[in-house]
Amino acid sequence: MVSSILIRQAQILLPEGDFLRGDVLIQDGTIAQVAPEIPLETTFVPIDATGLTLLPGVIDPQVHFREPGLEHKEDLFTASCACAKGGVTSFLEMPNTRPLTTTQAALDDKLHRAAQKCLVNYGFFIGATAENLPDLLTAHPTPGIKIFMGSMHGALLVDQEAALEAIFARGTRLIAVHAEDQARIAQRRQQFAGITDPAIHSQIQDNQAALNATQLALKLSKRYQRRLHILHLSTGEEAELLRQDKPAWVTAEVTPQHLLLNTEAYQEIGTLAQMNPPLRSPQDNALLWKALQDGVLDFIATDHAPHTLAEKAQPYPNTPSGMPGVETSLPLMLTQAMQGRCTVAQVARWMSTAVAQAYGIPNKGAIAPGYDADLVLVDLNTYRLVRRQDLLTKCGWSPFEGWNLTGYPIITLVGGQIVYDRGKLNPQVRGQAIQFL
């Protein structure tokens, strides 16, 4: 491992949101100094960052990397390569693998696999069932408990209020919910049975199904003052609910898909637009953007959930829901910043700083002395198309194919090591297990 790297003449995003043209010295995996100019010593490895912008590495707090059990779609190595290329230096992964991550043994297995394979930093949620409350109380290390209130089958579906209340009532760790009303979804599946147009997906799992579940999760969180995080919030109704009633211990996230795509995408890309919760209306897009700008929504996650093109080619409703995202999320959002919809500083807060704060991840999410050197240098001056052949995710496609984006990562560093450099990966780099305070 190179002990000292000097990033020279970057546009550095400082913690308070201002920019400094200057240098960053990295020693032993940590940011040692940030200054307008730092003398180059013979022991430093220089990185010429002229014309590039230095941001804290993205922390993606919701991904599905499919290992173990579903590695034909993705695995921890391929996913972490895609992360490095996309400027994602840390991820939090979900429990719906095979076997399910519902025990300490399954969590330990994932941590062991990641230590062997992951080019970036990693953490894994423990999944709730109706029977595993002891595991939910003691599993370690984990960012929190994942509850599928809907859009799931089998043991991970926890859709009965009594079972949900039992989880909310005991323990203190964060609960992250996939908020959809399973009973309403089941009723509407019967109502719309036989329709094979994938656009019906957004009507079956409609705005009301999402709102019902978010209202229930919020009610239980308030009853027990339990730390609650609402995953991939997708509707204007939910955003307005939180605008009126959001306790200090509640946070919520939104995906780039729900900000930038809507139900019109079904006409263009068919089942590639199918995800849970589904894409919504252009009006929902606008309300989610406003809620993000206003701080009602706290940060951004991709919900990277890859499936093969063969799986996606099946007729609806046999197609699986989900789409990849870690390679495109940062350029997508930085392109929005360049178009004036937000600022670069806001993007960094939504994709890094606020995530670290919400999950109690120490020493990540800012460019300042003492912080981990998880960093990304991006080019905000060059645009290029999202192309299938350029992607590193094993599934090999993107719902944003053909979009012309800027802000692509040029160099990504994880723990002070260069893991991605102008199109080339260093597969020898290994991330670390994330700690949670």
C-alpha cells in the first residue's frame, strides 16, 4: 500500500460547502492535510487533479448485490468494481440473498465474503422475519434492521401489524422499511390480473399502497420513539406526510430513478423500468425533488437491484422488479447540478455526508483532516453517453442507457488507495467493514 498520496490542484469540496482550489495529502489511508498548496516531497505519489473536482466518496445506503445464492445476476466482486467506477466507496447491502441474512451466521458469512472480494467498504443489514427478534437485537455489526412490509414473499415479508409492533417495541437499533401495503397489492393484483403491459405495475403497487405502509411505520415509530428510516420513498403523498409530521428520529431517502424517471419510461424501455416501489407520475417527480431540496428527504440511495436481460425479457408479471444503479448515480445527480436543479455541494451531502450522519458511520462523508481517504475525482466538463458496453455490473444494462451525462469519476480512492484510475481498476484493493456508532 502506498502510504502517502498528494492530490494536487483539485477543486476541493470543503465540509461547509465551499470550494477550495488546492491540495490534499493522504497518509496511511487518512486525510492528513487540506491546503491551497502542499509541498511535494519525494515520498509522495502525486495525482494531478487540474480541472477535476474532488468530492467525498459516495456512500450508497441501499443495494442488492445478490451474493450468496443469486450470483448469476451480480456478486460482491463485480458489484464492488461497478461501485469503484461509479465513485461509490462504501455500500450498505440488503438481506434478500439466499440464504437470507436473518442470523448472525449469515451476516458473518457475508462479511467474510466481502473481506475477500470487495474493492470498496461494506456493511450488511440484518433482515427481519416474524420469528427472529433475538437475532435482530444482537446481530453485529450492522447498520440496522430491514423490514419488507410489502413487495416480498416468504420469511422476509412482515406485513402484519402485530409482528411489526413486536419489532418496533424492542431494542434501539435503526429500522429501515420497504413501505408498501401488501394486502392492497394483493387485492389489486387480482383486480388487474391478465394485463401484461408492464405499465400496470405502477397501478397495482400504487401510491396509496406506499402511503398506507409509511403511515403505519410512522405510527409505530412514534409510539416507541424508535429510530426509523424509510427506504426509497417514491410518492408525493408520502413526502407531504413527512413534511407535516416527521419526528427528529425519522429519516427518508429517494432514488435517482424516482427523481428522474416516471411512468412514461414503460413506453421506452418496457420491463427495464419495472422496480419496487414502482416509478410514479411526473407530478411525483416534482414533489420528491422539492422534498429533497427542502430537507424533508435526507439522502439518496440507488436500490441497485440487478437482474439479467433474459429475466427482464419475460412477459409481465413474470418479470422481476429492480434495476442497477451504482455506476450511474453520481453522474446522474451531478448532471442535474450542472443543469441548475441543485448544487454540487447538495449532491455530495445527499450522497455521502448525510448518509454517514444518519447511520453513525465515523470519519466518512467529508474532506477534512482525520477523515478516511474515501474520495472521488470527477470531471464536470466532459459529457458522454451511458452505454451498455461500458458497464461493469454483471447484468450489463442500465435504465439510463443513452443519457448524456457529466461528472463521471476519473479517479476513485478507497482508504487512501487508488481503486479506479481513468478506466482501469486495481482489483488488489480491498475495502473495510464499516463500523456503526
